[in-house]
Amino acid sequence: MKFGIQLTSIYDAQTDARQQRREHAEIVRVCEQLGFDLMSAGQHYLGAELRYFQPVPWLAYMSAHAPSLHTNTGIILLSMANPVDIAEQMATLDVITNGKAIFGVGLGYSAHEFAAFGVAPGTRVARFEEALALVRLLWSGQPVDFRGRFFSVENARPAVRPLQEAGLPVWIGGQ
């Protein structure tokens, strides 16, 4: 059995952000000492009630406090993301964590987030599938020609690649 910690936000905008940073760093250090395997951080945008730091830089920072733990983006709202950007961000996280990153992704559900990104909610499944296919191709190390309904690249070959040879494990979450 493996154990992980979800760095869920319980902090609102009134709480000093440094308190959240200190407490999360302490939590992951204790989890590592207790033999936990994984830390995870979710993603939301424009949260008026709770503060969510973006998961890739947050997990990169937290991994310095608990380097033996795997990191999981639990979850990246992939249907709203640019797959080229997220492929390189996740590859960077994998390098920072010495090959311990897991790519947790999902569709998203919040109307205000879709509106903020100019994404029609009815396209979320197609965007998600297309983005995930492109991310995996970009991690391959091979030149990528990809023409989709939402995203296209020609002769793309990023220098930023994950340490994990087959690319990061992909965990798909939903509710």
C-alpha cells in the first residue's frame, strides 16, 4: 500500500500566503519522514474562496522539502491548457524531481474558468483528448507534426523532455 498527501487549499486570500507555504513545506517534510510516497496539488483559477497556487511550480518548490516523494498534479485542467506549454512544464517538473513526476489531468467543470480561458465547455472532451495526445507525442523525443482541431505543431522537437523514458505516467481524474 502507498500513501500520499493532497496539498488541498484551506487558505483564503486573507491568510498570508507565506503561512500556507510554511505549513505545506512542514506537512511534506513530516509525510516524507513517515514514509509517505506522494504529494499532490490541484489546480483552479480565479478562486474567490480558496487560494490554489499553480501545481507545477508549487510541487517543484515542495519537492525541495521532501525529495523522496513523487509529485502528482492532481489535477491539471488539461482542456483549458496549451499542450505545448504543459508538456514542457511537466517535463521540467520531472527533471526537478529526478523522474518522480506524475501527470494528473482532468476536464474541468467550473463555468467561470472556461469563460476566463475562452473555452467553450462543450469542447472540453475533444480538447482534452487532443491535448493529451499532443503532450505524449512531445515527450517522445521524436519530431512531431500534429494537426488537430484545436492545436497544431509542425516539426516540433522540444529540448525539454522528461527523465522518464516513456514520458510521465498519466492519471486521469474526474468526479
